[in-house]
Amino acid sequence: MKNHINSCQHATWKNVWMAKYNARIGSVRINMVRRKHATSPACPHYRSPENTDHIFTCPSTTASTSYNTQMIKLEYFLKQTTSSELQQSILKIVGALRHRRDPIYDEGWRSDYKRLTTKQINLGQRAFLGGFWIT
Ligand SMILES: [Zn+2]
């Protein structure tokens, strides 16, 4: 029962965060300055302004460490829950969006997965983080 409650609370928090992220109204520094809750729009870990896009792409050591830790968890989760092809596609999409570069496809990639992965990357981080919207 406790795990179910924790899971539901996590889902609620995640839903609120995603709604704010997608509407670009989350409590990032740029919004906090506008609301007079902070004095500087700069990311506390990196010199650029902290907007919602920056949260996912921040190159600071702190953000990179967190990203790497979460990617290990994501990879483990995907291995348990989906096909190898979809797992690799999702990991390539996250990496491409985080590092703002095109993915490198190994020779064995199926053309349909490559096309879908590229299409998802082109939709951008907001669409991807809000759901896997391949058409
Ligand atoms: Zn940053």
C-alpha cells in the first residue's frame, strides 16, 4: 500500500511538473526573476540563463552527474519493459536532445527505427519529454 501511495504521489508531482514544463511556466530562474522570487536569471551551476529548455541541456557538472545517473536508471527500466530497438531509439533521442547533436547510428539500425528516431528528435525536447509522439 505504501508503494502504491508513493507511486501515486510521484505521478501527481510528475504531471504537474510536465504541465508547467510544457507551458514554460515552471520555477526556473527566468520565471522566478519575473515573479520577483529571485534576483538573477542565471543558472546557479552554469553561466547561461536558466529557462525550461536549459533544465534539460545544462552542461554543468551537477546537471551532467544527475543526467548520467538518471540515464542508467532509464536504461535499466527500458531493458525490463520494452524491445531492444525501442530502448535504443529512446536512448538515442534523449542523448541527441540533451547534447543538441544528431545521433550516430550503427550499421545494424533498421531504417524504420532510424526514420522514427530522427523524426522524434526533430519534434524537440518538449514533445519528447511530454510523451513519445511518433506519427
Ligand atoms: Zn545550468
